[in-house]
Amino acid sequence: MALPAAAEPSASIATETALKRIEALDPRLNSVLAVNPDALKIARALDAERKAGKTRGPLHGLPILVKDNIETIDPMATTAGSLALKDNVTGRDAPLVARLRAAGVVVLGKANLSEWANIRSSRSTSGWSAVGGLTRNPYALDRSACGSSSGSGAAVAAGLAAAAIGTETDGSITCPAAMNGLVGLKPTVGLVSRTHVVPISHSQDTAGPMTTTVRDAALLLTAMAGSDPADPATLEADARKTDYAAALSKDALKGVTLAVARFYTGDSPKTDAVFEQALKDLAAQGATLVEVKAFDEGPIGKAEGLVLFTEFKADIAAYLASTDPKTVKPRTLADLIAFNTASPDELRWFGQETFEKAQATKGLGDPDYLKAKADAKRLAGPEGIDRILKETGAVAIVAPTTGPAWTIDPVNGDHYGASATTLPAVAGYPHLTVPMGQVEGLPVGLSFIGLAWSEASLLSLGYAYEQATMRRRPPVLKATVGP
């Protein structure tokens, strides 16, 4: 929970409690890749500020985790889960972390993740990295925490941190948030800086908050958002950002029209039943629901693949060039492929065929890439989300985020089902997931998807739904689900 200034809480106590919970519980979850050795020192300094009459705002003293593809100035490596980056201690804050730090958060440590944010292989096991091992879902320890922000989701769900920061290219915040019973927000691409974040795609990458409540997500986004001269995509961010927590309203659903994307149902009947109840709850709060005709995402997914592979090859080389060559030897994607080939621990559970596909791409000037990028944006944005909202008169699309967590299977890899992540990911539009209930004790989420820069509206809609239903239930670290 966010820390209320009036209560004068102790950042030191909150941080020490979080560190003790990590020590006690995380051996069963494996969600925290590294603990910040300076966390208590930072917390004590924040307590001294408060005692001297200075409070930085509602996040003052809040202990959070940061996904380990986001750099922090603390003495911890930023590894993206790869042994190739195990010594990548950069001594610099990503601008999004600097903003959060200025708002008073305490960086507890780094959260484990799907290695390279799940871009290395199409047969990967979400939540596994060579550096951090395998993250488990706290609702059932033999189930996936999804990915790639696996540790961020599992840790916050289990109460190891008040909140965490994840990153998403397509589903990497919203899927683990939904499967771990959390609120997760993938912002509009360009609202939050990507500088000093290990990249996949400059067209789709963004960081966002993962929390137990919508209000906490709004507070974190308010602190994180803003323009960064080093990230051209954020040019409009200062003009677009607002106080997202101040905009929240329990009455936000009254009189609004929502587009029901039932084309995301049918894969999990029990999830569909929870979704039908969520629709009744939305209507009970005054929303008008309009059905959406079937929508074919196939052409979008095909174009997205070429975009991601092409941009990763270029963007990862640019990132590696910014690191210290004494501690990070690989300088290109080809170097990373060679490193993995020579490292048995890297390829123990799955390969790097996606890396190899990316290596075979022809660069950012390739006509096929440029056409795929234009097609993907048009199909997902103007001819996708924009068209659906215009035809229905809706302010947002609602859908089940994805199904319940699948059983972990390192032999065969992940068992993904239907997911509402691709349209907003490819369009670069915001996507909020809020807990809508459980399937046999496993959480499932309700998605709110809107136009670019509509975070304030989506958060308010999600807040009204959350406050009316309060569907989140904390995990109990069960061994399994079943008879």
C-alpha cells in the first residue's frame, strides 16, 4: 500500500520488514534476483528527512522492487537474467528510477524475470533466467508466474514488496499481473522513459507499475511519467502526464459505454464465467456494454514478429555499446549468440532460435521491416482499437486479460492461451489489468484498453470496478491446484 503522509510511517521499519519477508519466503518463490545492500541506508535517510519536516509525497519511504532489466545506481548488476550481463554494474539510474527515487521510494532490490524479457526463444519457460533461476507463482508453486515481469508479479503478490516496476513489449506486465492477482498497467509508449532499460523494441517497449491496488499504480505512474531528452518517444510525455491518483473516481463507470471484446473468450470456459460476472458488475455500476464483432489479430502478429526481431538486433547493440566493455564483453547480438552457445547453463532448458531469427534480419532500413512496422501500427491502432471504439461509441475495450496460470513445464515450455495483450502492445496504447476473480484459486484479470494517453480514464474505470468488487485475494503459497 502507498504510505499516507499523515501517519508518519517509518521507511526503515517498512524496508526492514520487506527484507525479512524476502529472506523468509522468497526461497520458495525465487522472485528476487538481488537485494540492494543500501536499502536500509536509503530508508534511514528518508526517515531523517521526514523527521526534519520534509516529505516527498505519498510514496515517501515506499519499498519497491525493480525488474532486473532496468538500471539503478545502487551496487547491483542489471542482468536481464543473462550470464552475459552478470557483472553489468552501471552506476546509473534509469530516468524512470531517478523519478521514483526523487518521489521517495526505496529500491529494495532487483526482481527476477524471463531471461532477455522472453525474446530468446519461442519455447521458453516464463520466469526462468540463467542468473536468477525459476520464479514460481505464489498462488500455486507448480504454476507459472507468467512473464517476462515474473519476479515483479510474484513478489508483490506475496507481500515481499509494496509494489514493483515491470516492463512490457507484449504482455510482460499485464500477463504476470493478471496471473498473480495484481493491478498492472502498460502505459502508452512514450509516457515513461526507456533510457538505461535493456531493450527489445523501441516501437513497443515501456515500463509500468505492478501493485495490489489501482491507487498505488496511479501514484507510481504519476512519479514515473515524463519526458526524457534521450528518448525521443517521450517528447509529449510532460504535456500528457497528469496526477493520475487525483483523477480516480468511484463513479467513473456511471454513464460510460464499454466495448466487450468477446473475441478473446472461448479458450478457458471457467475464465469466461468469471468475465461474465465482471460484465454484470460493470453494468451494475452504470456502464453500458456494447458487443464487438470478431476481430482477426493474425496479420498483426505476423507483422509484429518482424518488427520485434529487427528492432531487437539494432536496439540491443546500442544498449551493449553503452555498457563497460571490461565487464560486458558482448557488443552485438551475434556476440550474445556466441556467448550462449559457449555457456551450457544458458541453453540448459531452451534454445535461442528467436535470437537467431533476429540476427538474420536486415536492419532498420529494410523495406520489409518498414512495411511490417507501418502495417502493424495501422492494423492495431487506427483499424483496430480506434475503429472498435469509434464504431461502438465506447471509451474503452474490456476483455479477460488471459486465462489462469498454467503448470510450469521446462521440458515443453509455456502453454499460452488467449490473451488481450497484442492489440494495445502493437498500437503502443495503454492497457490496464485489474483482478476480477479466481479460477480454482488461481487469479484472472479484467483488461481495460483505451486510446493513446488515456491512462487517467483507464485507471479511473479500473478503480471504480475494483472498489465495487474487491476481487483480489492474497496467495497462501499452496503447493498445487487439483484433487
